[in-house]
Amino acid sequence: MAKSTTSRRRGGRILQFAALGVALLSGLVVASVFLLTERIADNIVRIPAFDSLAAGVRPPDTAALTVLLIGDDTRVEPSAQGDAVLLVQLSADRDRATIVALPDDSWVEIPGRGAGTIASAYSEDDPSPLVGAVEQLTAVHIDHVATVDFARFGPVVDATRGIDLPQAGGHLDGAAALVYVRPQSDSDLGRAERQQDVLRAVFGKLASPTPTDPPAYYELLEQLSRSLRLDATISDGNLRSVALMAAFRRPGVMSLVAPVADRERYGTQSVAHLDPVRSAELWTALRSDETADYAALHPQDLLDAASG
């Protein structure tokens, strides 16, 4: 009987120490995330992204979190338009992420300007017209805006230990990725599609299972912060929440492309007209947090997640 009592006490102490260890580890993770996001926040340039939007005509907010992600390339010239235009949505339960690539030559209505390509609505100093154009097109409320400068994206790719893109010939380091997104002979549309390939590959790694090399993962986040500009409404607290979610859970990622019905030329400009029926279904799926159902009905709009 005494031996049994001693064993129970020893077992109880082991459980207590285990619980204490878990609490300490969790505390260290939270403290590390706090310090990391403080450090990252200092690297990120903040931009006004919603100042010129009329609040009364914006779509209603939802429980999902939707970010407009824009790729530009200041290696070429000051950013006169966005190349890659992506909608990134985290589901209401934060368990799923959907990336929707919008062809940069999509012909849309731009508030206050009239018809034009979606990429032409963007300017580095004021992305508000692009936000307005995307919200008017999709009726999806955009919560935040992030721009990625490919002039600074090489170290981000290197921090992932490289990315695998079969369409680019295999494994790419940072220098090779920059060559891939800006080939001298390629068209603007090709450049936008290539930027989307690289962005999906990198953000796919961010959403991959918990990394086995935390220092390398933190290096990736820090390098990414140096190439990002975020809208001024994202507080340090918002960043900490996202970092904590990244530390403890990983959403499944699905990539889609907005369906194109046809292309035509307006003078020297090639433009894409989105399929009115399928795109309407896609926007409804985004608003109702049901993109998996849309993908099941329209698998031709799925893009293979490029990650390595």
C-alpha cells in the first residue's frame, strides 16, 4: 500500500512538473512572438490605404480576414501600377486560407476614373483606388492591404532555403527567383503571373506545418518584413495575433485564379474580361466563406500550390 501511495505521489509530481514545463514553454513562445513582432514592426513601412474610400459604399465586414496583396517591382521604375494582385482570405475559424489571383489586365471599373485594367488602379503613394476597384468588383470587404517590393525579395526567398517551381526549371534561390519574375523578354502579364508563382511559394512555406528550425523561420519573417509595406490600420497587436496564430496553428492553403471569359485588345493594350457567371460565384463564395465548395465545382480554377 505504501509503495502504491509513493508511486501515485511520484506520478502526481511528474504531472505537475510537466504542466509547469508546458506553461513555461508557452510563456517563452508568447514572449518570443511578442519580441519578434516588436522587431518586425519596426521594419515595416506603413501606408494609407483606405483614406480616399467612401465609407458608406464599402461592402460590409465579415468574420473572415481579407488582405489585398500587391506585388510591384521598384527595380524597374517607380511603381506606377501593381503587377501581381492577390486576394488572401483567412476563414472565420482561421483554419483555411484562400489565395485568389486577379489577372493584372482584368478590365474593371475604377471608382472616380472609369474603366481600366485592375493593375492601373494602383499607385505606390495611394493604393486606395485599387482597393475600391477590387471591392466594387467582388463586393468583398478588404480588411488590410500589403505590398511586396520584389526589389527586396531575394533575401526572403533565400530565408526559405529556396523555393521549388517546376515551371521555372526546379529549385530557385533568391537571385534566380528575381530573374524569373523579371525576364527581359517577357510581357507584363507574364511578369505578374510569375510574381504570383513566387508569392504563393513563399506564403505557402509560411503556412506549412510548424517549422523544425525556428531561427530560420524567424529569419524568414524578418526578411519578409523588410520587403513589405502594410496599411496604417494594422496595429502591433494585430501583428502579434497573426504571429501567435502562425506559431501554434497552420491554415490549409488553396490557390485559385479568377476565371477569364475572353481577352481582347484596346489599341495597344491587351485586356482580360472576367467570366461574369463564374466570377460572381467566386465572389459569393468568398463572402460566405465557402471557397472550398466553389473549388469543388470549378477545379479548373485551382492553381497548384507551389512550395518546396
